[in-house]
Amino acid sequence: MSSNIMLQVENVTMQFGGVIAVDNLSIDVYEDEIVALIGPNGAGKTTTFNCITGVYEPTNGCIKYRGEVIVSNYPQGKMKKQYLGKNNGLYSKVINPTPDQITILGIARTFQNIRLFKNLSVFENVLIAKHLRAKQNVFTATFRLNYREERRMREECMALLEEQSLLNLKDAPAGSLPYGLQRRLEISRALATDPKLLLLDEPAAGMNPQETQELAEFIRQIKEKYKLTILLIEHHMDLVMQISERIYVQDFGKLIATGTPEEIQKNQRVIDAYLGVAEDAFA
């Protein structure tokens, strides 16, 4: 495990009216790690992802990416939103950024409910993501003046589809793919944005045991090939225990445990949070 912290969530709280969905949560994710965030339904896991990726602005707390503050909402000394332009294609300083700015910084995510453009082709889904880092402006894009840039993006998309064994399906509507391949396409689309940190929200949801095993191998492969750090939410404990180096456990918004897979399996608070079924889930 690297000594460099890729992501720091510090004392983050997310409150909706009288409901506290995330309660003073702090987690660290180190470079080159695969870390899991687990917990019962309604524990606040996806809300945590939404805070990290700019969907929600936390009620309180701070989030750092590669040592830089990207989200800050402490009641005292609250940092104001800033946008200081681009530097070599990256936003040089963004506080409380929008989701697209978060992606440009190098954080990509998938969703529990697959969000593909189902009427568009497999290739078009990936190309749309690739355009996020296009080296062109609105004028050149509208009138298609930058042919070299367009060709580069198309070639990179074709290469990515080939690497992910989707090239033979490039012209198929995304919605026509089997569920497991739709999930693979969604992850491939996230990879098209050239992330350093990949957030996976229940990637094994709806998969059978064979598909889950194949997904475990796929996640390992993309981690190594693309030099990724991965934070995932997952209910399939066999997948979590196979691929995670460390695990955080959330319940009613609070962090109740952290440790290695072996330590989490034996943690009584975790077993209690899963209503006594954790031993079967961890088997």
C-alpha cells in the first residue's frame, strides 16, 4: 500500500431536514488501494459517494483529493466556491465543484442503477465520456474543425473497447446488452475519462455468482492496467472479501468499524449491524 493518501473524507455530515444520512464520517483511501465501504441498506453509503462526486454539498466537513481540498463546508471559516480556470486540461483549483469538474479532476464513478444512454451504441456511450477531455472549444466542436482531435478520441475509444472485450459489440445499442456487459460498459465509460480514483456503487448488483466472480477479476485487471485507486460500495460480501485491502463499515450514517477483511469478519458490531446474518454473508 502506498503512503500517499488519494482521498480524505474528514468529518463529513450530510443532513436532509431532520434526517442525518451521513454523520461525521472520516475515511482515508490510499493510492493503489481497493477499499470497500459496506453497511446495511440506508446506511448512507451512496450519499457519501454523492458528497465526494459533487452531487451533494455536505452540510459539514471537508473532502481532499490528492492532498488538495475540493469540498469544504465547515460552519466556521467556510470556504467559498472558486474556479480559477484550467491548467493543462485540469481545473487548477475548485472548491465545491460540480460533478463534471470532479470528473475532470480525475474521479470517476458508476451508479447502483446503470445509467447508460441505452438507445445509443456501445461506441457512442464511450465516446461521449471521452469528449470530457477533448482538447477543443465549442466553436471547433460545433463545426468539426479539429479533425485530428476527433480522430484521436475515436481511436482511443476503439482501443478501450478492444481492451474490455467489447469491440465486437461497438455498434449494438447499449440497452440490448446482457446485464453483465452493461455493467462492464458503464465501467469502461468511466475509464474513458482517464480517472485516477474510481468509485464503484454496487457493481455486482443483480449479478449471479459466476458474473460476480468474473467482475472480481475484471476489477483487479483494470486496477493494474490503468493504475487505479478504487473505492467501492457493495453488498456481495464474497466480492468485497476477495478484492478489498481495507473495509469501512457504515451504519445509520456513522462509521462503526474499519479494518482488513479478516478483522471485519470477526467484528461483533458489524455482525450486529447486519442483523445477525453477517456470518452467512461473509462465508
